[in-house]
Amino acid sequence: MRTSVPLVATVLCIIASLAAPIAHAGSADDDFRQGLTAFNTGDYPTALRLWRPLAEHDDPRSEAGLGFMYHRGLGVAVDDGEAAMWLQRAAEQGQAEGQLMLGILFYYGRGVPQSFVRAYAWCELAESDGNADATLCRDAALESMQSEADREAAFRLVVELRERYGSHR
């Protein structure tokens, strides 16, 4: 890896951004917010208890939250494979922080095979879905690619992912 960019540092503010924007209030929304409050105060078992059922019912904010918890070992054992699974679910629904974190996992090869092509694609989607921090990941992945063929594959993958999962902005 030619680039030593502190990508993991960008995840520190990710969980705080998971709460916005909220479309409408309801019990799932209340549970997510209670989980976020628990997470932010270090009560990870409560966050896990509140977010897991939401994540299992395809709530992308909760999926990203669980992915982050598994990646960092917050209230659970560190398990980047489990983190990648939850983050991919969130990423496929256009959750920009999930896309960024998934891109970071691909960049470092944590829980997934290392792939600068996939890192680039997910971070590019994260940026276009509103995460300004994703630029660092995207640019580091592009810089780390060894060939023009890899760069072309990355650009094609972005188009493929946008077609498959749609634009979320």
C-alpha cells in the first residue's frame, strides 16, 4: 500500500451523523434515537439491543451503527466480517456512512478481501450520497491502484453499483 492516509480517523464522527436526516418520527425512529443516545454515552449493550431488531428489518442507520460497533469492538467482539455484512446492507440502501465504512474495510482488507477497486467505488458512492469525508478514502484508493485497468474497473464498478442500487440523493 503506497498511501498511508488516516482513514480510520474519519469514522469518529460517523455515528453522530447517522441521526440525520430523519424523515418522520415513529417507534422505530424513537428506538434508533434511544440507541444513538446509548451509544454516545458508552452504553453499548443498550445500543445493540435497540439497533439489532431495527437492522434486522432493514433500517440502514441501525445497520451502519452495528457495523461500526463490530468494527471497533464496542459492546461486541471485534469482527470485521460481521461489520462488513452490516455495512454492506446499509451501503446498498444508500446510507453514506455505511458506504464509507465499507469502502474503508475494502481499502484495508478488513473482513473482506483487500480491493482498492471496491474501496474506490464505495467511497465514491458515499461522497455522492453526501459524505464529504469519503473523498479521502476515494482518493487514497485511486492513488493505491497499480494499473490503468484497475482504475477503469473502479469507474465501471461505480456505474454498476449506481445502476444496481440507484441514486440516493
